[in-house]
Amino acid sequence: MFKTEICDIFNIQYPIILGGMIWVGKSDLVAAVSEAGGLGLMGAGGMTIEEIEAECGKVAEKTKKPFGVNIPLVRPDSEDMINAATKSGASVIATSSGSPMKFTRMIQDRGCRVIHVVANVKFAQKSRDAGVDAVAAEGYEAGGHNGHDEITTMALIPQLTSAVNTPVIAAGGIADGRGFVAALALGAKGIQMGTRFLATHEASAHPNYKEAIVRMTDVDTCVTGRTTVGPTRSIRNRLTDMIVNAEREGAKPEALFEMIGEGRSAMACIDGDCDEGSLYCGQIGGAVKKIKSAREIIDDMIAEAKMVIESLNPLISK
């Protein structure tokens, strides 16, 4: 019922993709999403080359289904990361934070597919020209690093799908069957989720982090970093309050970097420090009320999506 060209391109059952989350999307979660019929993407942004190879090997032991690796092209060793991923069993490379033109042909020549993450129409068109297999269009409500244009998913997807014929994957603000159907209605051929999959048993995030998502409300995220690393959405905590206050007072980027220091996302994901760590999370986190398995999330999403479509049928006049 929900088979789209995304399913054919990536050889998956459902057009549901795991967003590549640093420290969170490791082998257990990647394999679980792929086994449940979606496409698991490993978040390799914080991994060494050796760790990428090791985690890909673990995924291959857990599932024979396709999986991929998300690679931020701002890393100086991004080509080495791609080499490690493609040699270690990944059939999809999701690139972000850089030009898709640089490595797309090389990746495809190895028999792998390419997704590039974009936040506006211009970069979707550049991705199309680069020949990527799909673009993941991320709205401003998504967790983590976002585009400077601050376009929401609801506004971005229809404009983007009208501008390019490359299959579009909607990302940001989606956590259930209702969001899935809405994304398809807007013209997307699939969806990508981060926050909803973060609150799973298989995610590598610290239990404190997962519980922080379950406890949050609809207004518990904020955006920081506009003057430094770019807009970044996280759950409000002591760290975000410090950053927001400093930004409001006009602190220079150098002073902000010194104040914040390094390793804040690891503090949250690995150490479970929900006060001083960066709790990357999308606005949809307020709708997450229970930690589930990846399979439960996908099965529930498909079941709810069918119910949503059935509920709309009587509204269509004959």
C-alpha cells in the first residue's frame, strides 16, 4: 500500500528511513530499522574510520537487508569514511554539509545509492544536477543542525517536489502515521525520522536522554548557534539557557566557542548529562510518549497511516 519509488531505489519494504544521528545511530538501531522494513542509516559523524568499519560489520551480522551510512562532507577525511562504509557492506551513502557533486559519481560507480540532505530548493536542484538518487529535505523543526533559511517541512516539501524530479524524502516533524501520510500528500516519496527513533530500545543514547524526550512538551526545544555553528535545535536545558543568554548579549563567536567547549553532544548521548549536554531533538519530540522498539514504531506507523487514509475516504465527494 505504501510502496513508492524510494522502496525500489533502496530495495526496502517501506519508505521509512532512519536519520543518521551522531552517537545514537549505531549498529543495533541501524540493523533494527532495516530488519523492520525501513532503511537504517548509521550516524558516522563522530566515528573514526576503524569504528565505521567495525559498526558496519556488526550491522551485517544482524541483518542481511540494505543499510547505509550518513557522512558529513565537512569532515576532512570524508572520502576515507566513504571508502570504509562502501567496503564494509553499506549500500547507501547519505551525504550532508557539503557539495554532493564531489563524491556522488564515485559512490554510484561502486554500486551504491546516494541521498543528499538539503534544506531549500536551491540545494535540492544542485543535488539533482549532481545526480543523487534522492534528496532528504529537512525542515526547520528537525533536531540537530538545521538550515539558515528556517523553512518548515510543511512549506518546504511541496515547493521542493515541484522544483525537482529527484525523489524527495521528507524529514523534520514526523513521528507517526499521520505525519507519514501528510508527507506523502505533500509530494514526498518517503520520510526520514531521527527523534522518534532516538527514543527506542536499540538507540545508543543514554537512558537519561531518551527519558528527557518522553517527558518533554511541544514547546521544550529551542534553537541556538545562529552566530556560530549554525541553527541547532535541542531540548531546553542549562546549556541552551547559557548559550541563548550569551547570544542575546551579543557575545562574539570566539567567546561562545570558548564558553561552550567541546563534546557537548557526547556528554548527553554517552554520559547522560541532560543539564550540560546538547540534547539534539526535533519539535515533534513532544508527541513521543513511550520508548519502543524500532519494529514497533514502523509497524505502528504503517497501521496508523492506513487508518488515516481510510478516515479520509468519506470526505471525498463522489
